[in-house]
Amino acid sequence: MAVVVVIVIIVLLAVLVHSCDVSATNSSLRDYTNGVSAEIQKSDDTSAQLFKALGSGEAHSNLTGLTQQITLLAGNAQKQLSAVQDLSVPGSMQAAQTKLLLAMRMRRDGVRVIATEIQPALGTSTNRDAINQIAKANSLFYSSDVLYKAYVGPEMAAALHAAGIGVGGTNGESINPGQFLPDLGWLNASFIADKLGSRLPSSHQNTAAPGLHGHVLNSVSVGGTQLSATTTNTIPASPPPTFVLNLTNGGQYTEYNVHCKVAVVGLSDTGSTTLSQTTAGQTTDCSVKLPKAATPGTYQVTAEVLPVPGEKDTANNSITVSVTFQ
């Protein structure tokens, strides 16, 4: 009887130890899954702030603030990578962890590139290269999404299932789906330029060849109404108004990268647009949207077509009107 009792006790102890081991393993799997989901959510929040800033249309008006904001977001992405590195990783999650770290590095590196390239992307001479670099950074985000969705998530789910832990549903563990790149359009340089309120320069270059060069600014209108140069014009302050500059290429040559500008005198409210080209003798419109709602009040507003190489007469390149924003 004593021997039987000892055997029973040993068996019960073995079962108890095994049960404790299983419980500890399952607990570590759940803790890891929850930790990953929390950091992916923070990463998604970083993405939301980043692309909201890039697509706000206010890049030109507050470039310094935008650069600082993206630099701060790059710091957040580094913190999220560090937090994932510090997670306690169960043995069955090691393969998923390795891929997750790569995905998080891609996200951090992409935000860092954008922080570096945003200023030249809004310039006029180097923005093609900078915008292409931003497109490459966005491709890192896309790659991180593919890596996370196609490999990390399924490998985490497989490890949980192998331990008898359900995934999804009412009682199962939740794996954050994660999505950093909000739109595949962000992989396209032209899409990026439009979102930034910039324009990719033409591959053609102006040359100051002998002969007549330049433009005439014929009129300026808002909402289909031509603005008068002799009376005060009243237009809504919000949403940010769009000024349509009607101009004619009065020269003998096709001109490339023609810059249009609208500035509210005395304020920092300035908008600009670049036409890829204008044709000699032809009239076209150039739409310039202010980067933010105008400050209510009466101001002088100057619309201008910037001179092109070889242009000698610039007296008819600008129009100044009095505007009351309300």
C-alpha cells in the first residue's frame, strides 16, 4: 500500500508540474501576443499622424513645423522598435519575432528618410529626387505591411494554435492586423507631389534662346468670379480659397516648369503651383490654393507668374487686388 501511495503521489506531482509548465507557457504566449498588438497599434498611430501631416496641404506654409513633427514621429518609430526588441519572446514565437523586428526597422527607416527629404521635396530644383526618395520610403512601409500580414501574423497564430490557444472570435487571442501604408498611391511620385502641394518638374529645361520669352497674367478669379483691381473683392476665408491665374505665353517658345504664386501681403499665407509647360501663343489657367483658411480681414493679395529664363519684360507678370476675407 505504501508503494502504491508513493507512486500515486509521484504521478500527481508530475501532472501538476506539467500543468504548471503548460500554464506558464500559455501565459507567456498570450503576453507576447498582447505586447505585439500594443506596439503595432502605436505604430499604426504613428502612420496616421505621418500621412495626415503629409496630406494636409499646409506643407509650404509651415515647413519647419512639418519637419519637426516628422522628426518626432521618427523618434516614436524608434521607440516602438526598441519596445518590440525588449519583449519576452517564447521559443515558439522566435521565427515571428525575427520577421517582426525587420518590419519595425523598415517603418523606422522609412520615417527617417521622409524627415530628411521633406524640405527638398518642397523645393523647386531638387524635388524630383527627394520625392522619389519619399516614394522609396513608402515602399518600405508597404514591404513591412506584407511581411507582417503574410508572415508574422500567421506564424504567431500557428504558435498559439499549437499550444491549444484559440485565435480571434469572442474568447480567442486577438492579433492586431496592422496597416502602416494607408494607400498604394503613396508609392507613386506624382501622387506624393499632389498631396504635398508640390509638382514634379518636367524633364525638359528652359533655355534662354534668342527671341521673345515670357508670360502675361491676364486675370485672377476665385470661385468663377474674376477679381477686380479697382474695388475690394469679398471672398470666403474658409475653406482655403483657390485662386485661378489666367495667363498667356506671349513668347516664341514652349516654357517648362512655370511657377505661379499667390501671396497675402503682410501675412505668411502663400500658395504656389508649377505648370509643367506652357505653349507659345496659348492661354492656360494655373490654380493656386492657399495652404490654410485665410485670416479674416482686408488685405492686398498679389498673384504672380514668375519670370522664365530670357524674359525681359516682367511688368505684366503680376496683379495685385484688394480682398476682404470673411
